[in-house]
Amino acid sequence: MAETCILNFDDPADYAVILGARVNLTISGAGDFKVQARRLQLNGLEAYRCQESLPRIAYMRPPARQLLLSLPVGAQSLISDGFALRNGDMLLHGSSQGTHQRCSGGCEWGLIALSLEPLAACSKALTGRPISSPRASKILRPARADGLRFQRLFAQTWRLADNARQKLFDRPEVARALEQELLHATINCLMAGEADDTPKARQHHITIMANFEKAIDKRLDQKLNMPALCAEIGLAERTLRMCCAEFLGMSPTRYVLLRRLNKARAALRSADPSRVTVAQVARDHQFPELGRFAVTYRNIFGESPSVTLQRNPQSAESA
């Protein structure tokens, strides 16, 4: 039987959890982050259609034993590892090195998560070749017929899910048929010629960005020195700036600042305002100058940190 639901989020961390991947989500625009995520869960396949309200950068790594395939749905383009995904393109996510995916405004996108064992078995039965998750992400541009078939089926899936009156998904034979159709259409697209065969230079940049993310994760709560960080990764600062401009659309310093501000925002949202102050949160996240922190925070998120603290969920529950 299929399970469908509509989930709404205003917390990036909660949203990242339901995607099933290991995700660092960094909001880069002002306003309230809102997401509506429609989810369809079948036996060996999960599908999502997500609408997001703000620009953001996501660093996504598939969970073990799963293959992830993402695609733009709306008019807004997704930039994946520096490449703009056109309508009809798909991104096959790398298993050992994550993918940087960003959008410059609100966006709508789809995600297919497949269990590797049934995918490999089905692929071998259909094509004689098993499918495995690639080490690095790859952009797929399937043949026109295969791409159109997948897009029609993906759109039809959500029309069926939205039409609760028919309750088609309550019938096991319908769920099985839909899963097989989606699986077959996905395999045909995966077996298509790949537009991006990950040349050595691109693979090197992906490795640099993966090492950059690891270094940030280890030291985000410390005062970061960019030359020391570059020395740890083992590359010139100029090279890191070039890779960040390509993958993130900004400098490494700006990205680290956004990561720290997002973490501070999460702390303010979850704190009890009767026990925690803005100054304390600022110090805990390596912002020693409270005034500068407040100005920077407001410029990024469109509200002061004190407003975020006062309207957190704990404050609402106690009111």
C-alpha cells in the first residue's frame, strides 16, 4: 500500500530530516522559511515534491543503501555543483561525495529515493545491467522520449496523490503498478547517456568542496582562520575561492558566515527567552561583538535576533 502525506515546515532542520539524506541546509535570504513537501512512500521507492520560499544552499549526501535522483519542477533553476539544471535534466547524487545544490529564490523541485537492492534487481531484469550509486554526482539528460515519459508519470503521481476522493492508493494493486511504472521510467533515464562524465578537473573540485565541508563541520563553533583552513585542506586560498564561487555562488568566508548565522538562528528559535539572551547565543557562535552580530543577522534574515528569540516555539507554548 502507498502512503501519501503533505508536510509543512518552517524549520530548516526538521525539513532536512524528512528528506532522508544527510543535509546541511543554509538559508541565504530574508524572510520566513516555509516549505510544503508532498511525500509518497512505496515499498522500495520514495518520491517528494517540495516547494520552498527562500534562497538556500543544500549540501546533500545520500544515506547508505539508497540512490537519490533530484530534478527541477518549477520555473526556478537549480544549480548543482555549479551547473544549472535545465527543465528535463536530472541529478544523480554521488554516494561518497555530497552535492551542493542551490537556488537564488523560492523553488520547486522533486526527489526520488530508491533502495539499491530492488533497483539493481529490476535494472538487471530490464536491461541486463545492474545500477549502482556513483561516487560523484552526475547530470543526466535522458533521451526526449524517456524524459517526457518520466515527467508525465511524475506529474501524474501527484495528481493521484492529491485526489483523495478516489483513494486509489488504498488499493495494493494500484500502488504496485505505480511503483513499477516509476521504477521502470527512472531506470530508463538512468541508463541514458550522461551529459556529465565527471572529468578530472570537475572531480577535483568536488573533492575540494567535500573536504571544505568536513573542515567547516569540525570547526564551526571555533573562530575560523581561512589561511589555516586552506592549509589544513591542502590547497591555495585562491583555488578555494574559485571553487566556492562555482559551487556556492559566494566566497568561502561568506558561506562560513551564513553557516554560523543559520546555526545561531536555530539556537535562538529553540531557546527559552526567560533563560537565554541574544548576547549568550552570539558568544556561543563566535560573534563577540553583539552590535555587529545583530546588524548582520537582520541583513540576512530580515528581523533582529531578539525578535527570533521572542517568537520561538517554547515562548508560544508558554503564552
